[in-house]
Amino acid sequence: MAREQGLPEVAKKFYNIAMQESIHSGFFSALNGKYDQNFWPMVAEVQKLEASADEKMPEMIEGLRKLGVHDAADELDTFMAQEMNHGKILAELLAEHAPELCK
């Protein structure tokens, strides 16, 4: 929203805060023992979700376009490509480090 309101410096600061907060979240989850030390099964589940981004997101993107919200549709299209790439990267990591979880 900040970027859309002509505040690119503010948007960048919000982005940097969000990136740091995501790291904090992972740290505290691990610190609190929320996740097992063997994190590869969790990675395998996330990989499936990331790799399947193209199953439901195109419908959402098309819906936004029909509503005339083309900027949001373009942004979501970019997100879908990023999610698909995350799925590919995670699949490669799983193949290398936990091949027994690859299907």
C-alpha cells in the first residue's frame, strides 16, 4: 500500500521489517521446540504446497483481472511464479538431503 501511495522508501522499510520478522518467527519456533530436529518431513510438505501454486492461483488471478484489478493480478502472477520456483528449489534440496521423502 505504501508503494501504491507513492512512498517507495516506506515500502522498502516495511519490506525489510517483514523479512526480519519472518526470520525471528522461525528462530522462536525452533527455540520453543515447536519443530522436530528432523525438519525434512516439514520441508517435504511445504514443497508440495509451493509446487502446486499453479493449481488454484490462476483462478484467483483471473478473478482479479475480471474485477479490473490488473495490478493485483500481475502481482499475484509474480507470486505464483515465485512459489513454483520455491517448490523446485525445495525439491532439489530434498533430493539431495532427504531422497527418501521424494515422491
